[in-house]
Amino acid sequence: METQITFAIISRDGDILYRTLDGKEYVVKYEDICQRKLEMVKVAQLTDLPIKDVCQIFGFKSKQTYYHDKGVLEEIGSVGLFPRKNGPKRNYVMSEELVTRAIELRFRTNWNMYAIGEKLREEGFPVRDRMVGEIFEKYRITVKKLPKRG
């Protein structure tokens, strides 16, 4: 069975509105980024519109978004369009115990923040070297620099 459907695609306040000739409407909300990406790829593949124009209709700034999302759909399907969490993969918490131990190591050794960070990780603290530097900045403790060679 084959059915032909003619509709208009309208961008309104960030939402995408599909409207058939008889007035029926379907709305893709701006907040639904996964649906917008999926619809963008569908429309680009089914029409002769330039990719740049299709991206603009769906609220994306570059063609790169389309090509990336098309590749993701082909590789792993629509589940790949869901936004992933950005930021640290581990929970780095500046606990009192961590702060105390970092400051203690700073004053009892001649180590820089990288060596202190390494030691803290060996002791089981989930810490980045930069966090050690942040602790020293917060408490206005000078960071020891490695002596210049040469």
C-alpha cells in the first residue's frame, strides 16, 4: 500500500510544525532535541532542500550537526541522539578530609601540586591535580614550583 502525504514544515518559536493540506498538525517541541535531530535527518534525506537550510529549519547552526547525527543514526540508531552527560566522569568532591590532607602534604613535603595529587590518589582520594591547585588557591597557599634546570 502506498499513500502520498503533502505537508508544510513550519518553524515557529523554535518548534517545528508539520501541517497537512487539510489542516492537521503535528508539533515537534524545541526542547525535544532528539526528536528534532531525527526529524532533521529524515527531512534532509526525503527532500531536495540544501542541508544548510534543513539545519536552520530545525534550529541547528551548522551542517556538521546533520552529518554527525546522520552517522550516529546509521551506526547505532536513534538512541545515539540522546544528549550525553558532559563534565567529569567521576565525582570529585572537595571534602574536609581531602583539603586537610592536601594542606598537610604541602607543608610537610617539598612536593608540587602534581606530586601531592598523585599521593592523594594513592591514598584513595578521588582528586585531580587541578583540584589540589584549587585548594591551594582557596586557602591562599603558594604552590611550590619545580626548580629551573640549566
